[in-house]
Amino acid sequence: MQPNDLIEVNNVRRTLTTGGRAIHILRGISFTIAEGEWVALTGPSGSGKSTLLGILAGIDRPTEGSVCLDGYNITSLPESKLARIRNEEIGIVFQSFNLVPTMTALENVEAPLYIHPRWRSANKLAMEMLCQVGLAERCKHLPHQLSGGEQQRVAIARALVTGPRVLLADEPTGNLDSVTSKQVLTLLQQLRSRMGLTIIMVTHDPSVAAYADRSLHVMDGKLAGRSLPVVEPLAVEQVLR
């Protein structure tokens, strides 16, 4: 692990047993990610990339191996300490937005702060974060009153309101059209620069992966070949296919 590395994944394996049969989802994955880097996890459906993202988030635990965040092995932490890290150090954005339908945009963004050390400032911090994603004027709207792109921006604001160092994004543009996808990805670029974020993003789309600094291609639970620098979208598509 180099001095500027924030995340180290070492020989991570994930095996499920069903009907007496072992299913090997991840088969010994290792890599490091530098602080401030944007990495895309690419690969076909069923390759294991979303399972890997869940392990990086501390939502799932590997059968073998370890994930270290800033030198701390999060895979060996008790749930109480892991919950604190998920709340304060890691933000997560999903394809389906996962907003609470009965809560306003502002209330959705406030929610992670209710169990955060800065809970007394929840309303102020949430409004500031909505301003950063350009939705201050929509703060009182419910999710069904927002477009898909606006809902994803609310979800991004919610993921970042606690000031995490790492943003994990699982197909963040999967439910958006191409124009809105570009707007969301440009926003992530801006927030990364402004907040010093490290971003790990799962995607099937080479044009989306092209926003990252490099791509890790997952195939059958393993990394396929070397870590690939991302250059032009067309070049990425040719490499991944």
C-alpha cells in the first residue's frame, strides 16, 4: 500500500452455499485506490462487481480477504463501529435513487445526519448540500414531484451530506437518459474536485466509465487483466469488448 492509497482490497473472496453447492461470486480480488481517484468497476451482469461494491461499503463481508480504509481493516470491525464508518466515511448512491417517498428532498438529505455527530446542524447542512447540487429551490418537493435526474441529485446530496471521503455509486445513471446522465456525471466531477472525493463507480456503460481515471474490469469474479486507464469513450468500449 502506497502512502497516498486510501483503499486496499486484498484477496477478497465471496462464496455462497445453496443446496449444498458452493457458488463463488468473487474469486480473489486485489487492488488499491489512491485518495482522490475515480475508479470504474466494469463487467457483465453477474460478474461480481456489485457484490464487490457491497463489500467495499461494509454492507456485506467477504468470505476471505480484507478491505482496508485508510489503513483500518473494516472487514474485521464489529457492526457498531462499521455502522459509524458507513455513516461518516462512506456515501452510497444507487441506480434506483432509494429516496423515502413520503419525505421532502430536504428531509431525505437530512436523514443520515440524524445519527451523526453534527445532528444539531442537520437542516443547515442539508440545505447547503442541496445548494451544491443545484436543488435549493426544490427542497420542499416530494420525490414523485422531481424528475429522475433531480431525484438522483437529491440522492447524491444525501450520500455526501455527512462529508464522507469515499463515494460508492452503483450504476448511478442506469435509470437516466443520455443527456441527464451527462449532467449527473459532470456534477460528480465537480463535487469530486470541490470535496476531494474518492469515487468508485459500477457501470455497464463504456461512455460512463470514461469519466473515471481508470477502469477495473471484473469477469467471473476476478479482475480481467490489468487496471486500465480510461481515455476516450470509444477506446474504452473497444478494450472492454
